[in-house]
Amino acid sequence: MSFRPKQLGQYEPVTSTSAKDCVPTVTAQLVNRATVDGVRVSHAKVRALSGAPATRGLYISEAIAAAAKLGVKITGAYGISRNDLKALLEAGHGVGLLINCAITRYTSRRTNSYVGPHCVYVQAYSWWPGGERCACELATTTAHGEYSIEDPGTTAAGYLQWSASLVYRAAESYGGGAAIYALVSPDTEIRPWKVVDRAEIRTEPTYSTGSRIKYSTVGAIHKGGRTQNGGRTKRADGTYGNGWTHIVISGTTPDTYKWGWIRGNALVQA
Amino acid sequence: MSFDPGEGPVDEEAAKGRAKDILARPPKKEPPGKAEDTDLDKHQEEP
């Protein structure tokens, strides 16, 4: 599984604009995902960077502009298809999905009793092969697709599995017709990274087990593998995260690659 | 076995290529009058 951001809620902290801050909250999730836990901010920070008035939520373009000020290029994907959404997630992108809560209102994936337009963070798509009972709202033993979603309006629930059919109905109802609207963060899986901080490259994604292979070289470009949650890491601002990235440290072909783990905040996307 | 559009097992390599194509599409105008309407305060009687 790719690095999964810790939950963020639009009521954490509670501000005068919390009720309207689903897009800022999800934008903060996307920034955290794209930086593999290097940058973690609240909805209030994103809203402040956007410059939007406190009387309304954010336009997608305002969210994109705020993310850029945090060093992350988010793309607005407007009118994409079901297969497009699935492909973006499988390719390693994080997605902020615009939905109509009138569709989810009477399901176990509702945002309290809210029935208007909303934005949720989507971590991944997965295929449930059937046989055992699934964890989505369908609770079925039949094969089907699911998405892992964090709703910023119900943070206490954490990440939940939503059936693909519910996700598509809610997203397409927002856009009207078969169009899906989304914010997309850069992919974090199997992509090149540039070292921006000297850090240990280790045999495991933690400082508490395994061993140091060597230190990274600032400016070096590495092929990347997977990202994941691991042991505690310290960010530049003194707070702590747990994102780690698997990088190639030697070798010229996949057969000869030697791999190591480095804290995510020592890298930027090359 | 057949699946609805958007379901079914995934092919990661194909997804990488498809994702690049999706994000390289010419930008469309964002939907007007949508995200700015969000206001959960109107419906917060449940925890």
C-alpha cells in the first residue's frame, strides 16, 4: 500500500469556516500524500493561502493555487470517466473527489445528515475478489471494486471502504451525467526523487529496526519504488510524521538494483 | 466474468500510461457554482 496520510478533519481545528472547508482539508491531505508526509498543514492554512473569502468554500482553482504555495502541483481533472478515476489511483496519485452527499445520505457512508456538494480524499482503488465478506457498505461476499476514502466531515470514522458503485453514483451526481470531477496530486509510486536533505538510507522503513546502509547525497536523483507508512520521522518544522520512500541506491537494471528506505521528507519529486 | 465500467482488476502498468494521458488533457473550465456551496453546518445534528 502507498503512504497513507493521517486523517485530517475540517473541524480540526474548529474555525469559523470549518463547515465550508472540505476542499481545503482534502487539499491538505493531497499535499501530505504528495510529499510523503513532508508537509502537513491544516484546512485553515490552506484556506489562508488560497485568499478565498470566509463566506464560502474554495473553488478548485483556489485549492490548486494554495497547494502550489506549499510546493505541490495539483491538477484539476474535470469530466473524467470511471476508468480514469481508477487508473489515476492505481498509478499512484492521490485524489480529491467531488461528490453529491444526497447520494450517500442514506448509506453508512453518509456525511452526518448533510446532502449538498462535498469533497472527500481517496487513497486507493482495490478489487475485492469475493468469497469472504467485504468491508465496504455492501458487506457482500460477491466480487466488486472498492475505494478507500477519508471523509473530512466525519474524521472520527477514519478511512472507510466505499463500494465503487456508490463512489461512481455520488461523483457522477455531483457533475451531472457521467462526468467525474477531481483534484489530483502527483504520483508517489515508482517515480524518480531528488534528495534535498542528508538522511539515513536504511534497510527498513524505520529507525528502530534494521540498519543504516549509508547517508543520502543532497542533489542526487534516485529511481523510486513504493512509499509507505513506517517509523517516526522528524519534519523540517519540528513536527513528526511517518512517511518513507523506497529508492534505488545502486545497480543499472531491475535485476541488479539495490534498494534502501529513506524518510519521505528528505526527498522531492524529480 | 464481466464488470460494470470502472470496476474489475487493475493493470498497474497500463494505469501509469493512462494517468499521464488524463493529466495531459487540455484543461477544462471548472464546474461553476459547486464547491463554493458546501456548508456542513446546515446539517450537523449528528456527531
